Amino acid sequence: AQSVTQLDSHVSVSEGTPVLLRCNYSSSYSPSLFWYVQHPNKGLQLLLKYTSAATLVKGINGFEAEFKKSETSFHLTKPSAHMSDAAEYFCVASGAGSYQLTFGKGTKLSVIP
Amino acid sequence: GAGVSQTPSNKVTEKGKYVELRCDPISGHTALYWYRQSLGQGPEFLIYFQGTGAADDSGLPNDRFFAVRPEGSVSTLKIQRTERGDSAVYLCASSLVGQDSYEQYFGPGTRLTVT
């Protein structure tokens, strides 16, 4: 069994400042990890994924995440927030070779002009 | 190209009624998934199709829920005797094959409200 915990339900940053969205996972094996973004009235979009290759993963729109096995974390970062980044972000895990995704509860990111 | 589409975008029904939610996956995607997203929660897995067959329906909450994919493309999620607790956004996703290395592409969802 696996679980995903997103440590903040809501994060607010000023435009141009760094973004940090925190995620911890629990799994009996090394999972595949993903970050998805959900804009209002839009489908979930994959930002990036970790599948046991490089621990620092770069995604779209300047986002990146680092897999830290010792801390069971997969935090999402971006150096400089843009207004268009305002959305809900989900940290997601799947088991080895599995199709079934386990989602965290989501973090709503607000960007203040 | 066209993404995953879902119809209707919104559905309001009365308690006890029957509803059908439709999903059109990306052309050529053999794997199709249904998820349910309740208010304030992340999506939860319901069922997975590989081709025409339901390979894993372990996430369906009870026997009022059923899904089909008769020709290996469009899928319909069917809910009988709806209850207020069924109110949620129902998401459909598709991928090339059912493995974690293949990105699941999500539709915009159907918001179901049971009054």
C-alpha cells in the first residue's frame, strides 16, 4: 500500500518569488512519483515524473522536483512564480509497473501580483 | 490533436435516479481509467480498462456503480439509484498502456450533483 501526504492545503506567494510545494510519500517499495496541475475547468496536466532515473526531475513551465529517499519526499519547486501558475497541484504515486495512481489531497497555489 | 473528452460537463439529478457519464479517450489509447474527486480531496481510482475488458474494478465503491467499454474506445460510467454521497467530479483518463511509465491524460471531468 502507498500513500501521499501534501503538507500544505494552500500556499500563497508573490509573483516573482520562489514556489515550494511539499509532498511526502509512504510506500513499501520505490514508487514512481508525479506532480499534476489542475487549472479551473481544465483537465489534470502532468508537470513532471520520477521513475527511478535522475533524482532531480525537470518538468514543464520551469517546475522541478527532487526525489529524496531518505526523507521520503518529493517537493515541487519553481524559482520564480508567475500569475499563470495559480492552480491546484497534486502529488501522485504509483507502484512499480502499476497503472493505479494514488493522489494527495492537493495544494492550492495562489500568486499575488 | 483532440484530448480526452467527457460529457456532460455538469449533471444534476435527483436521489434515486440513474445516470450515465461518457468518456471519449484519445484515439489509439488502449488503457482507460475512471477516477472520482470529492470536494477538497484528490482523485480516487475507480476502474481501469485495457481494451474492452475491465482489468481492475477494485475502486468501485459498491454494486450501484458499473462501467463499460464495449468497443475498446468510448466508455460509459453508470450509476444506479444515485445517493447524495455520489456527488463529485468524475474524471476519465487514458494512456497508451496501463503502466506507470505511460502518462495518463485526463479529461475535464463531469461534475455530478445529486439533490
